[in-house]
Amino acid sequence: MAIIINIYYSGKDGNAKKFAQEMVSSGIVSDIRAEDGNIGYEYFFPMDDEETVLLIDSWDDQYSIDAHHASPMMAKITKLREKYGLHMRVERYVSDETGIPAADRAFIKE
């Protein structure tokens, strides 16, 4: 089972993108990706919303997320969110262990 968390960061004057850029350039993203249990940590930019950045954050389990939240890393992230005046909307998903149904595979080109 994997836990996938979508975090939509929104701000003003391009601050969400500046936040994501600083997360990468400061090495915080690399450090998070190296944490035990992290499966993926990737930023995306919605085409129709210049003031929002989507983070897709994936973890092996809740224990890994709890360890991440208890780490000194969270203070760095919080400080950057405050620096850029960001707001967040969060979605949480648990992976489907059965995988993609055969009926849906007909629409996927690999």
C-alpha cells in the first residue's frame, strides 16, 4: 500500500513557483526523497492557474509520513511556506493494491 498526498500550494505574484524552486535549489527536496519510506516527491504546474503548484508526495505507509512530519525537515518547509505566504489544499489517496483494471488498460499506451 502506498499513500499519495496531493498538496496544492497557492499564493500571489508567482510565490508558489518561487517556493517550489527554493525547495529544489536549497536541497530540501533531495533530502526528502532520501528519507526512508519516500516513494516520490514531485512538483507540477497547472496550465490554467499561474498561482498554484501541485506537489505529489508519495510514501510507503503512515509510519513513514509520521517520521517525516516529526523530522527537522518540517520546520524548514514551514518556514519557506510562511516566507512565500502560501495557502494549502490537501488530498490524500491510498493506492489500489489490485492495480489498473483490465477494462481501463485498453486506454493506456505504454
